Amino acid sequence: DGYSHLSAYERKRLKNITENAKFFAALKLHEVSARLTQIATKRQSHATKRRKPKKVEDETARRRSMRLLRVEPLDIPLLETPARPEAEEYPQVPVGPLPMVPEDQAEDSKWTEALLSTWMRISELKADDAERVTPDIKRYQESLSSMVLSEENIRKVVKSRVCSMAIHPSESTILVAAGDKWGHIGLWNVSCRSEEGAHIFIPHSFQVNCMHFSPCNPAHLLSLSNDTLRCGDVTRAVFDEVCRSEENFSSFDFLEENASTAIVGHWNGDVAVVDRRTPGMSSELSADIGFRRTRTVHVHPVNKQYFLAAGSVDVCVFDVRYLKAKGNKPLSSLTGHTKSVASAYFSPVTGSRVVTVCADDKLRSLVLMCCSVLRVYDTTSLSSTVTLLSSVRAIWDPKQEHCFLVGSMAQPRQIKVFQDTGKLLHSFCNVDCLSSVCSINVVHPSQNILVGGNSSGRLHVF
């Protein structure tokens, strides 16, 4: 029969192919019949032949992470064409200082100059030093109700998902900075109300995890990516490099009012102390705090020696004065989390409260609505354990010690304001203008201004 060397399975397979060929021949599908006949008559000997090893040049390239290659997902078609787009790649940003030149400088240089001039001008103005009185909850709710979102206050400022935001403290001009997952920073002069009011800069190679305008000099915008901490200095029109590391950075906060030193968190769980006044790109101290992952760090608003670290299921308060390379013990632990903690922040005025966001399914109904559980802790007296005040879902409004905001997945899309007791005070929504989840939010330190950023790079200003 000529096929005795084949296995029973292979003989049965060839028999089926032959019968199918006869069937298609009866249907006069000559091309298909000829192809199947060719397959059926071709001798196969998988059991006796060994596959030749591939040559090196014939091997396909190893699969690489699209995120690390900085390539947009291929399964999301662009609006301009129904065809699958080619992957857009971004070059790596060089080490060292970078000129503050936007991506579109060649086309709109005069508008870029106007934006940077505005940033410099409003940074020179001194805010009113008069003591600000925190309004009571009723007046606060009234002020929230007066804040609205209109179409002219919506803008796509960066090209991809918003990962961090900062708002300039100016009381005369609304200037917002947004960082996306490709390392781009968009600056938007909302008060300009024109198409030329926003420009994109590329100071980083990876996503911008954290951003702050310097509290003592808002002409400086500090931004943290996975590999570097930079300071955008508008007076010199340059993005200086403050610190660089092979260990991925996650977040940072200033340890002093003059913003000369900072605590920096690492994705591998460590924290580092960085001094901007010392030469070189390395940190002053790297400390193992016993975390598997550190997502956020936040410094106490009054007692600057204390900082809060959050990640995995850990939320702890440490004293920076006693940090060492190994063997660090927390001053206080905020227990109760059973799953990954996304963030933790002290309340803005006294630091007597801490709000945490966790992927905890302890309150399942809340998890289904906003994918996280939020807890508020009383940290008036720092001790080894901290009392859990409420279990709801959560950034603090810097003007209100007991109120915080969080983006919600509820329909219609909205940003909610809660009291630290868990009471819902207000919901920011606009069915015509807000149709996406604002996962990143920032509130102006003295004005009734709220900015929400979404996964497409769009900002919404209430």
C-alpha cells in the first residue's frame, strides 16, 4: 500500500483527505480537488525524518513588551482610517539637560513662546499671604455646586493616557501640566481659551508617574518617570536632570518647603532621599523599607520628617531621620488592606487623616462601582496601630481638611466629593461634556478649580 510505515492516525488522515478529494471532484471544484489530491499522494514520514535546525538568521525575533518598546496597541484603529495603523514609535530621550522645545516648535514657535512667557510671568507673582479660613461644609458644598464644565474647558493635551497632573498655584491664570504614558508633558493655559494655548514637550522616555510645581518656586515643574527625575525650569527654558536610576521610580514628594530635597519611591519597594543641591545624578540614600512595591510616597504637611509609603498591602509611616540602607521599621502601620494599595495621602492642612485607595473587595458593591475601596484613618496620634474611621472609596482638596475627591465609573461619568466620614457631598458631572472616567484628578490649592484627566489624554476643567 506504500504507507505501511505511517501510524494509524496518519493513514486515517490520508484516507479522509482522499475521500474529500473525491467528493470535491464530484462537485467539479477542480482547483480544490487537485490541491487535496496533491496532499493525499505526497508521501509523509514524520516518524522517520527529523526537522532540520533553523539557521540563526531564519529565527523570528523574540516577543517584546509593546509598553517597553513604547508602541501603541495595534488592535485599536485610528479614527482617520478603518485600517489597522502602523505602530508609532518614540525615540529614547537622551541623558542630561534637555532644551524646553515642544514637539510642534517648528510650526507654532510664537505660540510656544507666549505659553512659556505666561508661565514665567505668573510664577513671579506672589500669592496673598493672608491667612485663609477653611469654609464650613455648607459653604463648601455651595462652592462645589457653582463649579461647571463647558466645552471650551475640555482639551486633548497629551497623546495618550494621563498618568499624572499638576496645577500651577497662580490665582490669575489657570495653567495645567499633564504627563502621559509615553513620557510626554503637555502644558495647557486654560485661561488662553484658544487652540494655541497647549503644547507638548518630551522630557522623558517612559510614563510620567508623578509631577509637582515647586512650592517655593512655581517656575520649576518637577516630573518623575521610571528612570529619571527632571526639573523643568522655565526661566532657563531647560529640563534639568536631577536624579537617574536603573531602579524604576514610582512617585516623589518634597521633604522641605524649599523643595531642595525629596523622598522618592521605587517600584521594587525601596525609597531614596534625593538632594537637588548636590552634584551628580545619584541619590543621597537608598533604603529598604521592607515593601515588595512602593507605589506612592507622601510627606506629612506639618511634620516634614514623617512620610507615608503605600504599595502591595502595606501602608506605613516612616521617619526620614532614621532611614538606613537596611532594617528600617515603620513608625506606624495602617492595617486592614488585603489587596494592592494604589495610593495613600495625608490630609492637606494638619495631616491628621490619611486616605487610601485599594483594590480590596471587602465592600464588593463599592468595588463593582469604582474598582477600589477607600479608607480614612485617624493619624492625629502616630502609634503602632491606627484606628480605621470609615471604609468607603479616594485626592484631598487642599482647601478642605476633611474632604477628598475620586473619579467614579458610575453612569453618567462623574467625579465625586466625599467627607472623611464617608458622606457624599457633591458629584461633578455633565452628560454632554463628560463621558469618560477621570482616573487622575487635581484641585487648585486656593481657587475653586478641579481638573480631571482620562485615558485618552483629555483634560476636563470644572
